[in-house]
Amino acid sequence: MTFLKILGYTAGFISMTSFIPQVYKTWKVKSAKDVSIQMFIIYSTSTFLWIVYGIKSDPVQYPICVPNTIVLFLSIAQVILKIKYDRAEKNAQK
Amino acid sequence: MTFLKILGYTAGFISMTSFIPQVYKTWKVKSAKDVSIQMFIIYSTSTFLWIVYGIKSDPVQYPICVPNTIVLFLSIAQVILKIKYDRAEKNAQK
């Protein structure tokens, strides 16, 4: 494996793991007031397009498909948690 | 330009813009309590590695370098804003 390939895989792996601390934090503090839901919706859209890109490539590009699938799930989880806790906070203020 | 290339550029462009709403929100509400600083530090690291990857590629891959440079700046801006507003909030509580 070349230096460049290792670099690419490392970069991909790191960007993939980056969403974990945000989802974990939201789940732990049960609040995502300051988190932008737009960011995660837009990011989910882009990961979805990357997955299609990877699948449509010939041969199928697993290094693109796999990390983006994981990030898509994390990103959607973040959107769901954000909606959930924003709603809970709103109800609590009533 | 092939369908696949257009798809790749679209996906890249969308992921690039995704960080704008978060930075804007933090700057506007002047709070980033619920935002994970780890996420943005890790993401900055990955964009930096992608930039190196793009530069070290032969020929230089501008579609990788350019969007990642923009996201690197946005991601660092988010880290700085987070530190700034967390500190301001802490001082206000004293």
C-alpha cells in the first residue's frame, strides 16, 4: 500500500469518527439547543450522494460507501436527537 | 462531464456548505454549549489530511484540496467561537 493510500484511508477514518463525539454529547447532556439542525441535514444529504457516487462507480468504491454510510447514520441520529430534545425543552418551558 | 463527476462535485459542494449554518448559528446566538469541540477538532484534522492527500496526488487534486481548505477554516472558526463563548458564559456565571 502506498503512502497516499494510507493517508486517504486515515483521513476517511478520522472524518468518519468525528461525528461520534457530537452524537454522544447530545445524548449525554440531553440538549442540542446550540447545534444547527441544518448542518446535519445538509451533511446527511451529502453523505447520501457520496454513497450513490461510490455505488455507481465501477468498480464499487467501498472506501467511499462504507464510511459515508456510517456518517449518514450518525448524522440522522443527531437530527433525531436534536428534534427530540428541542421538543422536550419547549414542553418543559410551557 | 459524466453523471458520476457531476454527482461527485455536487456531493463535495454540499458537504462543504454544511458547516456554514453551524458557524453562523454559533456566531448569532453567541453560545455553543451543546456543540462538541472534539467533533470540530477531529474534523479539522481530517480536512488537513485530505488537503495533504490532494496536494501529494499526481496531478494535484483540486476538487479535494479546495473544499477541504474551506471546511478547515470553517471548522477552526467553530472551535474558536466555541472556546470564546464557553469562556464568556463561565465568566458570566462567576
